[in-house]
Amino acid sequence: MSNRQPSDANRRFFMRYAGLATQLLAAIALSVFLGLKADKAWNTKPLLSVLLPLIVLSALFYKLFKETNTTKK
């Protein structure tokens, strides 16, 4: 068995995607929380709890696609 240390490039790759995953989870949790609070305040029960996370997911997947698209010009 080899006790090799992961290379610096592997660490950067891992940390990049770990950061993106953390952003995704935090944004979804925040949007659900805000959707629930807004639904309660405006009495629009399931509407904002569903729409707000979908809008946030769409924006985050667009951002994820733009950041991970590695086409060389």
C-alpha cells in the first residue's frame, strides 16, 4: 500500500467542488426557509415555498454550468 499524499491539483479540484456543493445546500436551505416565512406572512401557503427554491436551483445550476465549462478558446 502506498502512503502518497494527494497532489496539490487534486486538493484544489476537491475543494472547488466541495465549495460549490456547500453553496448549493446553503442556498436551497435559505430559499426554503424564506419561502416558508413569506408564505406564512402573505398567506400563499405552498406557492413561495415551491417557487423560490426552484428559482434558486435554476440560477445555481446555471452558475455551476458556467464555472465548470472548461472549453478552451
